[in-house]
Amino acid sequence: MIKSFADKETANLYFTGKSRKFSFDICKTGIRKLDYLNGAAELKDLKIPPGNRLEQLKGKYAGKYSIRINNKYRIVFKFIDSHAYDVQITDYH
């Protein structure tokens, strides 16, 4: 379950389905992936579908995970005790 968002834009997209920052395609896929994240009881639940490409991040994102929206954008988050924190859609490259 999503417990917190790292930015207002991601929270707004999740709760309203709209964004001024992201394109329609990013919004559509992002909402679907945020729903997957919200429903995940365990981190391994995010390995399906394989297109999520769940990754544990390193460097300045150490301690966080990501799932793919597309080749450029990811949903980055912390996962602690079956809850997602600091959820953010970002281009982290």
C-alpha cells in the first residue's frame, strides 16, 4: 500500500488521474503501475508483470526500488513492511 509520495505531481496523478507535467501515455501507464504498487503485499508481487522490471537502486537512490513506466520514466519508492513510501515518478538517469 502506498503510504506517502515524494512529490505533489505524482500524488496528484494518482488521486485525480491528471498531470500537467507528464504526457497522456505516461499518465495512463503511470496510474496502472501506481495501482500495482498500491496493491503489492510483498516486494516480489511487483515482479509481475515482467515489464515492471523491478530493480533495487544504488548510488544516490540506495535503499530504494524502481519499476519501469517506459525507457525514460520510472516509479521510484522505498518499500518497508509491505508499504511504499516516498513514491515518485521520475527520470532518474
